Amino acid sequence: MAGGAEIKAPSPNVNGKAEILKGNFEPTAIEVEPLPPVVPENGVDKPSEKSRNIVLGRNVHSTCLTITEPEVNDEVTGDKEAQMAGVLARYRKNLKERTKYHLGYPYNLDFDYGALAQLQHFSINNLGDPFIESNYGVHSRQFEVGVLDWFARLWEIEKDEYWGYITNCGTEGNLHGILVGREVFPDGILYASRESHYSVFKAARMYRMECVKVDTLVSGEIDCSNLRPKLLANKDKPAILNVNIGTTVKGAVDDLDVVIKTLEECGFSHDRFYIHCDGALFGLMMPFVKRAPKVSFKKPIGSVSVSGHKFVGCPMPCGVQITRMEHINVLSSNVEYLASRDATIMGSRNGHAPLFLWYTLNRKGYKGFQKDVQKCLRNAHYLKDRLHEAGISAMLNELSSTVVFERPRDEEFVRRWQLACEGNIAHVVVMPNVTIEKLDFFLNELVEKRSTWYQGNVQPPCIAAEIGKANCVCALHK
């Protein structure tokens, strides 16, 4: 495994906990880039915990690489090529260093696509409908449809009953799924939990849809007791629901079966609601978790989307979107210019992405992903337990590998480890490339830094409101 010692399969559970076998890890030092300056409020610098303003643009423009026009002289041009090679070499070194300290975002960095380097010289564009070949011949539709068929089997829908495509990112999958719902029910109301990904609310704005936000439980899961009265208040209009298969911050999984039951009990027949399942990260992990509720087209759902650059580990953003064939006709239109049809959001699509997905799915298959999922969950429980042992408030949802804990006080530490933060909490997303050794390195540094943040009368924050009293170990809830 790249970037760390191999982690062996878990031993049998002891009191519900798996025994973790540790290896050696020798992290290299990294020079931390300076943080961008903070804009003071009303011109007065207030270095309080809440002054975490982000200065957009300053940090990028201060370090951007200017483009210079090439010289006519061939000898000088040779010097320019050498200069550019040096810039790229330094950039590659920086990428390797920053990858070692990557914990806060759900990207699997454990991959090797050397076999696909031979295809980088081609402009591969899968424009138009994946199932209808256009006049543009440099495409990878045969790979794209193969990937779609694999996901169709995973989500239990027959080949002749689904339509889908490989998107440019997870957000595009959400935009497309909600667009299909809007086209099926033009007067429908969109319901989404407050902890849904921001792209869901972006879709509502783009499509001028009425959107109702639903409260969540402490876990981050949609609160169906709050969904019920909101559905009943709008019984005269169809319902379009976004169901989260892993929320962005807490990794919470909305209970699809309870959502469907709530709809039915509120008088919504199956022909009066549309459900889009946002499975950006955990949509590909959950099928391999025992006890997890199943996402399946055998249930009355309309579409499912996942990201390809997260758990799968593609080197570029991409995703998979699948919906029912019966729904897609509301979006499809003939395009003479392409000699094809199109029902996608973007039209032109990265034809290399299907190659990377196809390659990984062939190498790993269902058994390989199951092994990766088990490793991620085991290591996530290890991290949560170690945080509690160190006296740090932390939470881990049962079906997730996202560990939520108190936000570090030092923004430089947050940036060094590339942590995603929201309010008083931060999280680590344990992906297949995150080893026990890397987690130990992070934990040791966090504990050491934390001893300097909290001294004397300065106490760790109470985050019981965000993660529940049972998970908070502040002075009030120890």
C-alpha cells in the first residue's frame, strides 16, 4: 500500500472492538505555507476564536505562477523548457508532501494508474448520450456503459430500465437527479435536511424550486418527525426529496426506508414523490456494510449519484448518476450537431474518467471494495477511541468512516492537516489510503499542540450540541 505500512485483516471482535495491528511510520517534515491575513472586523483586529474570516484571492494571487510569452530565439526557448520543467518538478514535490498531511476531505489517494498513461495523448470526449454514438469518434462510451452497468447491478436495476452517465463531479449528479425530479413534477416541492450538501440548495436556486429545509438529529440524520408536518402542510403538491447516503460533515446516513414510510403515511402515493439519493461518498461504501439499509431501485427511488474521485480514487473529479429510463425522456432532446441525443447537464464530458473508473472496478471488484470498506471502518473506530482516550470529544456514526471532533484552536494546524471545519467541529474522513500509522502521527501532534492551547483557565469547548452529550468529554460532560 502506498504511503504506509500494510494493515492486516482485523482479528475477531473483542467486546465489539477490532484489534489493530500497528506498523512503523516515519513521517517527513513539511514546511507549512504561511496563512493568509485575516480581515479585521470594522478595522479592529480581534484575535478571538470566532474571527476565522477567509480572505479570498489573496493567498492565490500572491503565489500564482505568471505566464510569460516565449522568446523567438531557440536557445532561449530551450532555457524556458528547462525552467518549466523545474517548476513542475517542484510542484510534484509539493503535491507529495501535502498528500502526506491529507485527512479532512473524502478522497482516496491510494491509486496507481500508470497503465493509462498511454492514453493521455488523446482528446477523449463522451459528448451526448452515453448509449448513442455521435459523429465524434474519439470517445470512451464502451467503457462508460460498462461502468454504468456495474453500478446498475450494485443498485439493483435492469439494464433496459435505467439511464445514466459519468458526470464531472458529485455536484453534477445532484444537479441532474434533482432536475429530473423537477421535470417529472414541475410543481413539486424539494425537501432536504439542513445538513445536505450545499449543491442541493444550489440546485433549488438554479431551478427556481420551492425548497423546504428539514431539521436533523444530533447524528446529522434527517429528522422524519420534522419532515412529517412539512409534508402534511403541502399535501396538494408532489414531493421531491434529497436523501443523504452520508452527510458532508458528520457522515450521517438518512434512513431511506423510514423516509419512504413517512411519505406513504402522509398520503403520498408512489406516483406523487421522487427521491434522489446523494451517495457522494458513502453510496459506494454502504452496500458492503453489514446491517446497513440498502439503497436499491427495487424501492421507489428515482435516482442515485456517487462521486468517482472519493472512495473509488480517481485522480480527477468525476461521478456516476443513474436514474430510471422512464424518467429520462422528459430531459432528452435530439441534437443534429452531435447526431445524437442529450439529457446530460454539461454536454461534453471527460472521456478519460470512464477509463479510470473502469480500470479500478476491474482491479478491485465487489470483494476488493468490501475489504477497503472494512479497513476504513476499523481505522475510523480506532481514531475515535484514541481521541476519547486523550480526553478529546469525538463522534462516529455507526455507518460512517467520518470522525467528528472538536475544532483545533490553531488555524495553522487545521491547514497543515487540511481539515474540514464547521463551527466548533472538524472531521477526519478515513479513506483506504489512511493508515493507522498516519492516524497515530496526527493524534500525537494534535495531543501535543492541544496541551499548549488549553492551559490555566482556558478549557476545551463543549460541543455536546453538535455531537451529543454522550460523545462530549468537556468539563461539563466528563
